[in-house]
Amino acid sequence: MGVKPIRPLSLVLAAVVSDYVGVTMMRVALPFYAKALGGTGFLIGGLETAYGIGQWLGAVTLPRLSDTWGRRRLLVLCCFLSAVGYGLALASLMMASPAFLFLSRLPVGLAKQTVTISRAVVADCTEANEDRSRWMAFQCTALAVGCSLGPILASQASELISETAPVAIAWPIFLVLGPTIAAALPETSPATPQQAHGSDVERKRSELPLWRSRKVCFVLLLLALPELGLVAHQGVTLNTYAVQHLGMGKAWIANLNSLSAVLQATFAGTVCAALARRGWRDTTLLQLGSGSFAVASFAIWWWQSAAAVMYSAPAAAMANSVLRSFPAALLSKHVPEHRQGEAMGLMDVCSSALRALAPVLAGAFMDSFGGPSVFLCQAVLFVLAVAG
């Protein structure tokens, strides 16, 4: 490869932390910005739709392009698109323009491939063994650290400075991050024109897309069950159950989510990394994560109390750290080294589809059978994932 692996690995972890600090700061502030601009329900829904469209388009194109154009170039492009999006959001507040706020979400969604491409960098810089799994766990820690810091910074900046402070801080984060990556990150993709022979590049272009590979599709199918349950739990069931059935308020939910993020970062960086270093197989770790989520879901269904939700948080956080680390490691070991970006993008496309499907299914299930029943359904899903 010609580069010392620790340098690109450390840089992409720092990039993931910075990216998620900016993303989660904006996620906290966005509803208030929409309200300040007189946003209707249509506008608020449209903000997420524009973001989702951009994210899907980015997942389909950018990671695969990073295999031939280079990881560094695409990471810089993602930072540029984020800076454009947050710049438009800042302009929308200064000009009182809902249209600019709406437009800002498309480039931000497109740029939401920093984590996906950074996973490809991890695969480039590690062998297809326990070392790769360990660094994927560290990447999950970086993501969770960013998710923990962003909301805190956003709330403090809004209270101590101004309502526009979160986006005013997020914007320069990406203005600085892009040039930093361009200057400091070595290129790691083995298939860039500078690093590969012309015949190798042409061979890659002539290869069938990975979604037509039976082996890759089988791996993605194995990963779909726990991902479906995880997305439903995080996106709908837990918060909806806490509000509608337990009568908990915003502060309680915020504390629960903060605790979960801190536990996720801790578990991923310590327990998951240590187990991977000891040679535990990715499939065994995924079974451990799915089993932990089954226990947490079953406990909430059985006791149906706020205490059960809180006491199950460590098991759910442990499962979350596993299911956000090792699927990427497992998939990366079943594809050629020069197609890691395409593989990570394909996994993100599938995950995006499940993020669109799981909340609707979970909400319909809760309406039809009652709030607690969805946790029993999740427990069954995770038990099936363990068996699979």
C-alpha cells in the first residue's frame, strides 16, 4: 500500500467524530429552525424527504466511485457538499427563507457517506482478519462519540450564544475538515489510476455489480433481520412506547438516548475491540449482539415499566455497538479488496431501505396489537437472527 496504516485509520476516525458532531448538532436544531420559519407539516416532512433522497443517491454512487476515483477525493467531496448544505441552512435563517432550508437538506443527504467511505478505508488498511473487525469497532466508537457530543454542543450553543449557533458552528467544521483530509489523508484505494495498472482498472469496470453476486446477497440477507429490528427499536418503538404508554417526557428520553450513546461508545471501544482482538468470529459476535437485543426487548415486554427500559439500556447499547461494527467487517471479508467502496455502499443502500420500511411496520404493529407487543416481535426477530 505504501502508507503506514495507522495514519489513515486515525484520520478517518477523527473525520467520523467531526462529521457526526456536525450532523447531530443540526439534527437537534432543525425542528426549531423549521418552526422559526413558519414551517408547516409539509415543510418539516419535506426536509426529511429531501435528506433521504440525497442519502440514497449518495449511497448508490459515491462509495462505488471511491474505488476508482479514490477515498480521499470522495471524502473531500462529502465535506464540500456538507459545507454547501449547512451554508444554505445558515442563509435560510438570515433570509427567512423556508425554500433555502429545504434545499439545504439535499446536499447534506448526498454527503452522508463519510462513514461508508471510511469503512472502505478501514478495509483498505487492514487484513481480512480480527484486526479489521477491531478497527470497525473503533469506528463505531467514533460514531457514538460524535452522536454524544453533538446534541450537548447544540443545546449549549443555542442557550449561551443564539438559536443560529449550531448551524453556524457546524458549517465551518466541514470547511476545515475537507482541506484537512485533502492535505493529510494518504490515498488507500488499491484501484485508483495512480496505484493500479490500466488493465486492472478496465477489468474492474467490466465486472458485474456486487448486487448480482449470490454470496454478497446471502450475506446481506443474513444481516437484514437484526438490522430490521435495530432500526425499528431506535426509530419508532422505544421513544413512542416511552411517550404514549409510559408517559415519559422529553428530558427522560433525552437522558436515555445520551446514556445509550455513551454506553455504545464504551462497549464498542473496549468489549467489542477486545473480543475481536482475541479472534472471535464476526458471526459469533453478531449472534452475541442479536442475543443481547433479544434479552433487552423481552425484558421491556415482560415488565412493561420505565425501570425495565432503563435497566435494559446496557444490553441494548452492547447490541447496538456490535450491530454497528461487525456487519461491515463481515461483508468486507467476502468481497475483493478493490471493491470495498462498492460493498460498503451496497450495505448502506440496503440499510436505507430498511430505515424506510422498519418504522412503518413497527408503527402499524403497535397500532394493531398494542405498544408492548412490538418488543416481543423484536425479541423473536433477534432470536431468529441468532439462529440464522
